[in-house]
Amino acid sequence: MGGKFIATYFFIPHAQRPPTDGELLHNLGADLPSGDFGPFTIANREIDVLSDHICAQLYFLDTELLNLVVTIKDPDQPVECDPALPFAIAIRKAAVAINADIAILETRDATFDLMLDRYWMVLLGDPVTLAAERFGLVYMSDNITKNWDVPAHLLERDELPGGPGRTLFAKRGRFRWY
């Protein structure tokens, strides 16, 4: 299968890991028989043990997201009207279900090696550092964002309404995902 990929990385503390990888994927909301996660089809999945976290990774063809994003005509389209909104909701729901500290959707260069190079951001658990990276989407748990004094320039982007946690997009409007 060719093409560019996007990836969601869920960082789960070791103590929160379910007994089996199958249970972890099920708790994420991944439908293993069909390969679906929210509105998209999983192209690949991996689970790696890192120093302080389990990293569950779901990879998708970039075209699945692009096919929805290109339908947005209004550059200031509200997040509530984004045709890919169910994907963002699925990511937050999955992160909450597995007690992830952080979930990152990488839409620019979805390689695990590059994510490992930035794992220090997850280890720090600093919401300012994570938000400043402007990932396609970043979910940070309530524990990570408690007492967060958000610099105004970091909120010049769309945010998924509600909670728990905070879920920030990279930018605003039509360009929020990239």
C-alpha cells in the first residue's frame, strides 16, 4: 500500500496498560475485524514500550483526511462544522478511554523515529512545549493541563470543544489539521 501516512500516537503510563495488546486496541475504539477507527481505516498499528509509557500507534492514509479537508470552502470554517470532526472526537475519546497522558496526531511527517526524537516533550508533560509544536492535533489529559496558564499566542488555533483534557489543533479553519 503506497502513499503518505498520518499517525496517532497514544502515550499511556505503564500502570494504565491493559493486560493484552488486543484489549488496548479494543479500548482505543479500534474495530479490529473491519480495521476502522472513527471514520477512517487503520493502515497499520503498532504498540511499543518506551521508558515511561506504552505508545499505541495507529496509522492512516493521509488521503482519508485530505479528502474531507478539501471539501471545506470557507477558510474560517468553525471546528463544529469540520467534516473530519468525528476523527478528532474519536482520538480524544480513545485517549480518555485508555487513560493516556497525551495523544498526538502527526500530519506532517508520521514516522515513529521522528516521534521518538520528540518523546522528551511527552516525558516533560509540559503543555506549553506540546502546544508549541503545533501537531495536527494534540490531546493533553486534565492531569497534564491542570494549572496551565496558557500563553495567548498558543490559543490562536482551533480547540475541540468540551473535555476532558484539552485538545488543540495545529491552526484554525480550513488549515487546522496541518
